[in-house]
Amino acid sequence: MTRIDTTITPPLTLGGWLRHDSIMDALEGLPPTGRVLEFGPGLGAMAERIASRHPYVGVETDPASREVAAARVAPHGGEVHASLDDVEGTFEVICAFEVLEHVEDDRGVLASWLDHLARPGRVVFSTPAGPDRMGPWDHAVGHFRRYSPESMRNLLESVGLEVETVRMLGFPLGNARDAVRNRIDPPDLGEDMSDRTGHSGRLLQPPDTRGWLTWAIVAPQRVLTRALPATRLGTDLVAVAKRT
């Protein structure tokens, strides 16, 4: 497993830290020259961490987020584009963190992404977990669904991928986070689902000066997650699959 990262900038949200180690574990066997394509990097906090290790290309449709993400990965040689049409070649890893739940036709979009996946290649995705946990905040930020391990597995297999792991994360910290958030009225981000999605990538992001705070809050949870077996009580899901 990867060493627990103590880097606090760019700052990750609580959810970003909850899934960070599983994502980095999934990239552990990728050689330094292995190319990574990420869909929906948002402000690029996770993207910067990936770009510091591997050749990186992102696709971000929200202009405000794209500008920040591009600036963060550029020192490592990374690029962030507005459209998949601007992306050339294939990649050893395709990833998307908190993106698939925003896509109405998740199977169709995922199949189009795989045109850029090398053989052999791997995908790494994270999504909100638990269909029964759909609430006002999900609708406010443009979620069409939350995933169960079974629905995620079915999605990945439907496009010809071989599932390696599907794991729910975040118990108990993620549950406490959601309990607090659900007591607060969500913001009004408009009626258009694409606008809600664009805003969601910038919502509740910690400033650079507070990166240490989210890191410190989640540090005990990260140790606990590695020490304990997987549970279905979590709020976040990380899936890894491959194509040979």
C-alpha cells in the first residue's frame, strides 16, 4: 500500500481525503510514464497530486474550475481541456472522482470514455454511496443517483470491464459529515443540471490556508480505514476495474 500522504496543499475536502488513499493505492502499480486521464477534476486538488507522479490530462467543462485546475497541474507538465474532443491518444488509467453521479446516461458516457483506455488499462472511480441516502443536497448539486456496490459493479461490467474492487468508505466520519450537512438547507444552484454540476466542483472547497484542517480531521479516519475491514455503512464508494 502507499505511504499515508501528509501533503496538505492543494487542500482536499473531507470527502477528498476519505477516498484519497484508495485512489493512490489503485495507482500504485502504474509506472512513472503511465498516462492518466481524469474527467471532472474540478479545482484540481487531486489532479495536482496525480500529475506530480504521472503524465496527466484532465477534461473539465466548467470554465472557472478548469482555469484553477490547469494552473495547478501545469508545473508538472499536466494539461486540462474543455472537451474530450481535444484529447489525443490512449491512457493507461482513466479516472473520475464524484462525476458519474452527475451523468444521466452513465453507461453511454462511460463507454465513450473507454475509447481512450489503453489495453491493458485500468479505471478508478469514486461516487457517493447508498441509493437510499439520496437527499436535498444530492439534488441541489446535480446528482442523478448514488451507487451501491452492486449497481457500480453492474455498470462497469456492462461496458466490458473486469471489476477488481468496489469498496464503500467513510464510516463513521462520512456519516457524521452527512448528518451535519443534511441539517442545513442546500444552496440554490439553479434549475439546469449542468450548472449545478459546475458549481458543485467549487462548493465547500477549503481555502489553501485551511488545508491542514481537513487533513487533521480525516487523519484518524484514514488510519481506521486501513486497519478495519470494509463495511457497507460508508458514504463514499471507490471502484477499480481493468481491461486486458
